[in-house]
Amino acid sequence: MRVVFMGSPDFSVPVLEALVAAGHEVACVYCQPPRPAGRGKQDRPTPVHTRAEALGLPVRHPASLKGPEAQADFAALGADVAVVVAYGLILPQAVLDAPRFGCLNIHASLLPRWRGAAPIHRAILAGDAETGICIMQMEAGLDTGPVLLSEATPIGAEETTGALHDRLSAMGARLIVEALARLPDLAPQVQPEHGVTYAAKIDKAEAAVDWTRPAVELDRQIRGLSPFPGAWTLHEGERIKLLGSRLTDGQGGPGTALDDAFAIACGVGAVQVTKAQRAGKGAQEAEVFLRGHPILKGARLGE
């Protein structure tokens, strides 16, 4: 098929690679414009932009698709289908209608649960047992279109958003190739009206750890916000990011270290921190972290 690909972050890169490997003709790649990043605040292209250029594909990064010129340029590509995954711009109706088979979105949840911006984070934060990928026919509403293909996967007991992100990206790449191979024979399934939830964008204010909360909630918070923005607590006035955890046995004053191995008491139960990061340092497994920054039994976190 003649495909227009629309995506921007790391999550989208395996999908682009899979389309090329499957032999589809990628007529053009659309992504977000380069933006200032890093200490020097130099304009940095998106991961999709960088990979597309390495693959020798033409790249466009309009700031908007609302204007008639941008829409005419898109239509002139004569695409059979557009594949959209974490692109970052609203697609006007003229763009949705331009390809012969419309625009297909790869969404990282089991719709209609977790429509919106942060479905992977929200699934872990909510304690969902499973999530998945939906290949959806796009329409004007926010992730409301009919689903062409879907696949579920369990969420591991210690799985972080980062790890789940990578698994779902690979799953999405595989499913979109399958979906394109079976078009137009796939029967669109209208999303049910019940079970709709919205995955609001993650706010950094959600990252502060309140040790008076139950361990089951704090474990989800630590894993759900890893690696970004990273749940954090204080130890001796220094901010520490907690990037991995599991539930463990024990009870004590909230925020109290129950041993020398990073088991911390919560309002109910305890969590075992398995990965952490000090300001200005790299993320480390707990055993390595504690060698350079011991948190001894009886120490209090959050102060």
C-alpha cells in the first residue's frame, strides 16, 4: 500500500520500521517540528524524524494541518491509508477523508478504556490487570472511532510504564502490518458506550510520594510514573526518584525504612524499592544505589 506515516516519539519508531520492512511504500512521514532540547536548547528533531531520514524517507513537520495549503499537500500524496501513532496534532476532517481507506490510529489501550493522552501510565496507576493495542479507524472525536483489530496483554506485577511502553510499541507495529494486509476485509467494531475512561496527561504534581497512602497505591504510582516524570521522595533533604518497586511484607510508621535494603513502610503495608535515582545521577538498581547512598533501618523518607 501507499502509506502516509504520522508519528513523533520513540513509541512510533518501531511502527515506521515495520511498515518499511513489510514492503509498504511510505510516501511521506509527518511528525512534530524540531524543538529546543538539552542544555544548549538547540532544535532537536523527533525520534521519528531522525529515523525517517535514516531510512531515506521524505519528512514533513507542519505546525498545523488546519490550513487549506497543508491539507492540499497531504491530499496530493495520493495515499491508500494514513497510519497515525502518537503524532501530536489534531487531524481535520479533510485530512481524515483524504486517503482511500482513511486514517488508522494505533492506540495503546483496550478502547473505550483510556482514551486520550496517557493510556499506558493510567492503566498501571489504576491497577489494571491488562491492557493492549487497538487499531482504530479515526474520526473527529477523541479516540472514538470503530476498532478494526485489537489484542490484549497482561500487565506484569512489577512492570513499569517504560517496560510496558516498549512491549506495546512492538505489539502495535505487528498489529498494524496485519491490519493493512487484511484491509478492506476487516469489519469495524463500534466502541461500546459503557466503560469509557479518559487518560489525562500526566501532571508532575502527581509524582510526589505520600507515604501515608496504602502500599498497593504507592507501588502503582512508582511503576506508573517510571521513567517519567518519576515518583519522588525526600531523604535527608535530598530528592530521590523511585523508579521501580514491588509489594513486600512489613508494617511501621509511614516512610520508615524497615531494613537496610529499601523496604519502606506505607500507610498500610510496605513497598520494596527496586530502582532509584539521585539528582544529577543515572538510574540505578537498588543494591547499587544503596552502596553510594545508604538508607538504613529506621531512616525516615519524605522529610
